[in-house]
Amino acid sequence: MRPRTWVLLLAAVFALLQLANVTGRDTPDTKNYLSYALSLTGESKRGVAAATIDYVCASKASTARRDQSVHVVRFHRPDTTDRVMDECREREWRQVEPRLAAGQTGGHTVPYMTERFMRIFEARPGYPLFLVPFVTLLGVTWGLWAAGVVIACAGGALVFLILRTLSVPAPLALTGQALYYVLPCGTTAMRPMTEGLLMALSLAAVWGCALVLREGRRRAGYALVGGSLLALFAVKHSQALFLGVCLAAAGALIALRRCRRGRPPGRDVLALAAVGLAGAAVTMLLSGLLRYPSVSDSLQDLLTGHFARPDRKDPWPEFWQLQGNFWVEWLRRQAWEPLFVAALAAGAWGALRRGGTVGVFLVAVAFTGVLTQAGHPDIDIWGERLIVLAWLLPVVGVPLLLEPAVRGGRVALPVQGQAERARAAG
């Protein structure tokens, strides 16, 4: 079979496996994005609230039923689905009803919390817009599931395209696609929240860098990088800022290293750095003009438990103290279960040794996951989802690391081919 057939086959197998969990994937953020999407379809605020609460509560009830079925003491007791559903609805409506009655009906999201907190999600229209056709055609439950499948499969396909652009053999490129599905990338991408789109758009930016630097397809490559930054602004503007800064930093480091070795920095590297820097600058400008939540708002949200407590007068000392405590605890847990750190090391080794300049940009893109986690040093956030972008490094880097072994050590592709060196010199 042709490689593209294998790509589709892997995606189809992944999609079929996801039928095992059509419900039970929601997170605390899901109801905010879902209510935003439903409001874009023209549904009334109360109708949006009802549909969102029904989805969330049905998911909790389904999870409770599955948990009970394997509980060593309660597995033979009567089904608790109806009770859990009713209790969940009562609890959710207790939060929403008073705010609706008080006139907190502005914006697109259902007022589960204070207006100040909900503004964070009002500034993220990209993912709700993506959901609209799915929930309109398939309904809430199957619409969210199908949207997750599309996002996750697209991410895996982008990994394949990146590796093939880097001249990796098709079997290893398919391995990278499979790694994306089986590692936390695939699990997180299937969750109804923004992280799946963030990973797919970040991978699109990496592919754009690879097209420019390895194939000389400048127009397509720059369009992919710039388009990814623009789309990321709509999905989560902080991620667009992080990606722009990291791309600019990667380009600057490559150019500086080349200059120290007496080589020209390369116009394509400088151009990619300029695109990243422009993306960061535009992000800051637009977020200010649109009055999106600022760094100060993010700090207060973190330190006040989503604005449930009074604002901190001087939040920065507390933030830095929490930052230090977080990374000490995070490293302790990684030492206990070092799979993630080992995968990062292997991915970085493969990216930098076998990926050339593209590998440096890959490391930079993966580092945005670390920046995202550093912006919210909360050890209790589900599944380490904030740092999930860092998993893109082993997903792409490990197949690069394995390439010499697959080729039997006889064919050693250079880190930078002759065409790439020629472009760099230009």
C-alpha cells in the first residue's frame, strides 16, 4: 500500500478505538467551550445552559456507572446513573440559575462563574467556532466526539508530513504518527478543550519551517507558519505569543551560531525568526486593542482560586515562590516516573542530531508547552495537559533518532543537505 493509505488506515484504527469512550472525556473547561459553540448556533442562553448541563451530567453519570461496575464492593448494587444525573443537574443549575436571573447573560458562554473568569473563555473563539458544524450536524455528544477525532487524526497526519519532509523513511514517519496517537498527545487531543487544536496548529508551524528549510517551498512554508500563528491567536492568544517568541528565539540562536562559525545566518532562518517575532508583536497589539485578559488577570486567577478570593495586592512574589515549589515537586515526580523526561531527552537528541535547523525549531515549538505550564504552576491541573505540547518533541524526534538503525547504518543522511546549505548561504 502507498504511504498515504497507511496514514489513513492508522487514523481509522485510532478513530475506531475512540468509540470505547464516546462520553466521559469532558474537563472543567468543556462546558465553557461547548456553551460558546452552542450560542454561536443561535440557541437561547437558557437552551444553551440546558444542553451543556445535560452533556456534562450525562458524562459524569456514564463515568460513575462504569466505575461502579468494576468496584469490588459496589459492583452488584443498583445502577446509580439516574441519581448521579439528577444530583449533577441540581448542582450545575444551582450555579447557573441565580446568575441568569441576575442578568448575567452577556457574552457567549453560560455564566458558571463570575464575569471576570468567563472573560478568559470569551477571548478564545477559535475552538468553539471549530465545534459549530459538528454539534449542529451530529448533536452535542457525537459532535464533540467527532471533532476530537478530526483534530487528533489531523495532528497525527501532520507528524507524518513533517517526518517525510525531513526525508525520514515512510515506516518511521508512520511510527511518528502512531506515537502521536498512543502517547498523551492523542488522549489529550480527544478531550473537548483547546489543547488538541493547539498541538495541530503548532505541528503545522513546524511543517512550515520544514518546507522552507528542507524543500525551499518558501511561499507555502511561510503561509503555514503565519497562518498557524493567526489561528492560534483565535484559539488561545497566549499560545500564539509563546510560539512567536520561541520561533524568533530559535531563528536568532541558529543565526548567531552560524555567524560565530563564519557562515552567513541564512535568509530563510532570519525570515522565519521575523515571522515569529511579528506574530508575537501582533498578538500583543491585538490582545491589548481587544482588551483580552492580561498577565495580571492570569496571575490573579491563579492565586485567588478563579477569583473566588480577594485580589492579591502584590502577586509576583507569591507567583515566583509558587513557581519554585511547583518545579521542585514536578521534578520529584518525574524522578519517580521518568518516562516523560527520558522521552524528552531522546526526542531532543534526535531532533538536534538528525533534524538540523528544523530540529532547533521543533525544540522551540515543544518548549511552548513548558512555558504554558510555567504560566500556570498548578500541580493539580488534570493530566499535565498544559505541558502536553512538549510531547511533540519525542513524537517527531524519536523517529529521527531511530533513522540510522532502520537504514542499517549504511546510509547516513546529512543533517543539512547540499540544497539546504546553499539556501542558508543565500
